[in-house]
Amino acid sequence: MISAPAVTTIIPTTALAERTQLLRRAIESIRASSAFAVRIAVVVNGHRFDQDVCSWMQAHSDVQLTFLGQPSLPAALKKGGSL
């Protein structure tokens, strides 16, 4: 039986191409820093995201990706917490 993740980490981001390496590093760091299952909730803020960056995140089963039309850090954290 697979247990539910013990921890959820929310990453609000614009998912722009020029920030790809920082986003990948953040996700890898989250994975490496926990001995428990981690759910990574990524909230993409706004409509100016890079589709390749989003596709990379969607390819990982521990990353839950969602989109928020209006860029807002408080709204992104709230949405990420409700996933």
C-alpha cells in the first residue's frame, strides 16, 4: 500500500523559460531533503508561462501542477494549499 505524502510543499511560479534551472533545482532540493513522501504543489501564476517548463513538471508523478490566471502570491499559496 502506498502511503499519502506526509508533507506538501507549495511552489508559486511564473514558469518562465529563463527560470527553468532554478525551478528544477528547487524541486530536486525538496525531493532530496525529505525522508518521507512529499507532494510538490506547483502553482503557475499568469498566462506567460513556458509550455516546455510545464510539460517537464507534468511528467513527474510527485508534482501536482495547477494554473492560476491572475498572478498573485497569496492566491497561489491558497490554491496550492487546497490541492
